[in-house]
Amino acid sequence: MNYHVHFLDTQEDFNKTMDAISKFSWIGFDTEFVGEKTYIPVLCLIQVVTEQDIYLIDTLQINDLQRFLNIVSNPNILKITHAGDNDYRLLYSLYGTVPVNTFDTQIAAGFVGYNYPAGFGKIVERELRVNLAKSHTVANWEARPLDPKALDYAVEDVKYLPALHDQLTGNLQKMNREDWAREENRKWEEEDFYIVDPFKEVLANDYIHQLDFKAKVFLVRIYHWRREKAAKLNIPKEAVLQNRHISTVLRATKHGHKAFQANRTMPEGIWRKYIKEWQQLWQDKPTRDELDWLNALPAPAPDDPEHSWSMELVYHFVKHQCLEHEISAALLLPKGEFNKIKSDGEIDASLLTGWRATLLGENLVTWLQKKEKIQVNWNKDGCQLNMG
């Protein structure tokens, strides 16, 4: 794995290199970005590996990345990544680019016996017998010139992608799961994957169900206001208003300054700066969209300990299936999606089709769709479980 490493920091060199790479059948790539200071992360570096070369692209110096983006969306070029979710989300947020023809080593590893998500270093160590030094995972990627040790780390992040792709592809073929991994990667190749539900934050817990209608409207607006303010100022949402203060804003806004003064948990500078805007949000009448969404909001499911117990037992059946077939349970049924089913929420239909349906089997798929309780019947020989 002796690669020639090139640092690209001029538009001319970048353009020539990307034109050459666009004729290849595959690339591996990774990105380095800083997301702690801004609403949209700052892309600082792109690392690209080909058969003989590694290119470090200084995205702070190169303004037009379209040639690279064209490679990402080119169906004739395979893109190899590890944990590419964040990379593709960033490229979509910044440029609207949707990838085509992807292979992710973290996803592939989940189909051949690794826990999901497994770290890059662990997979490289086990599959290629190479130990990686990860001391610069929190390097200051905005700094120029870049620390030589950070550049070494950036090289290592892509250096082993081609060999890892070959090794994991062989493992997938032996287990007849190459199509399964391809199916799972394909989710990144649909634009809907990158569309964020604007109400996701509001529904993160059951707090909204504890409020009267006017307070519900205000809660929806506060989250929307915070997103817009953060985007306009290009700062993190938490820098505008921390999550832990939202309940205070919700309770105190309608009562004015005195209510905020009586609450010592919230910095005075924050509420004095924004109280007029919050009061206006409180006073404005609901829009038709707000009314439609809140009226369609389902009531929380009543507590049902028996159903909850049944769900936990079925999830253990799911995990057993995964154990039997050496597939990560977190890949098959993410815990967050399971919790939605457990709370009697709607299950994403795609989680019960394709390779998942094949692995789970007809009985488990049917039960997860119907969400019926489990009956336990004890006898002298043991116990019998019945669904329904």
C-alpha cells in the first residue's frame, strides 16, 4: 500500500486531478469538517484514494468543488467510504449532491459478524492486521498550515479503504450477502434520505402532549425560530438557545420579565435579548399549517406494561435471529426504530422488507406489523409462547 500523496490547494490542480479521476471505476474518500462553531459544518479537507495515489483536497482554498461532486453522483464510479453517512449528509447540505453507487465498509462489516456501528480501526485491525493511530481525530482542521501529524492521520483514514473493500466484499460473497449490503447502501442514493423532518425536535419526547393547545403552538414555533435564527447567524442551535432552557421559555414568556427574573437557571442576557420575539410568537394566531399538523398529532399511547413486555421479548427474538446469522441487530432494527414500535408508533415499512424480511422470517415480520401481545402458557414440560 505505497501511495503517492498529493496536496491540492489550487483550483487548476484540483480540476486536472478530478478530470483524470473521473475516468476511474472507483475511488475511496473521506471528509474532515468542523461543526462545533457554525450551523452548517465547515468542510475543511477531502481525502481521495485511487489505485496508486492519495489526494488531500484543501477545500478552504478551492472554491469550486463541482468536479468532485460530479464523481460522487456518477453511477459509473464506485464510492468507498467508512461511516459515509455524515460525509454524504454534509455534501447534500452544502451542495445538494446525492451519491450514486456507494459501498460503505461499516455497513458491510455489519453483515459479516461485526457489531454495528464498528470503528474503522477495529475493522482494519481484524481484517488487514494493521493497527491505526487515531490521536488526531479531533485535530483543528481549519488551521493552516495543517499539522503534519494530522495530515498523516488524514492519509490513514483512506489508505486502507480499497483493501478493506476487497476483503469485506469477499466475506459478503462467501455468505451470499453482497446484495444485502448493496440494498442497505442504496438508502443513501435517494434524496428523501436527506430531508429532515422540521417537527423531529418537537417530537423527541412526549413533552408536547402535556401542554394545552396554545402552548403546543408556541413550542413548535420556538423550535422553528431557533433553527431560523441559527441558520441566519450561522451558529449552532445551542448557541442561540440551549435545549435545557426551552421549557423555561415556554413557561415564562406569557408572564413577561418578572417570570424570567424569578428563574435563575437561564442567563439573563439570553432572555432579555429575545423576549420580545418570543412574546410575539406567543401572541400570533395559529397558521393553517400549524393547526393542521397539531390536529393530526396522535395522542400518546396509554401505558401498557404487558405490551411493553411483549415487545421486549420479541426484540430478543430479533436479536437471536441476528446472532444466528452473524448480523448486527443494530443494523437490522435500530434501537430508535424499535422504541417507536414499542410505544405503539408507526413502523417504517422499509424495515420489514428486502433483506430484513428475509432474515427475520415471515412470523416475526407479521408480528412486528400487527404488534400483538404474547401469551405465555406454562405446563409440566416448560412454557409455550403464542402471539396473538
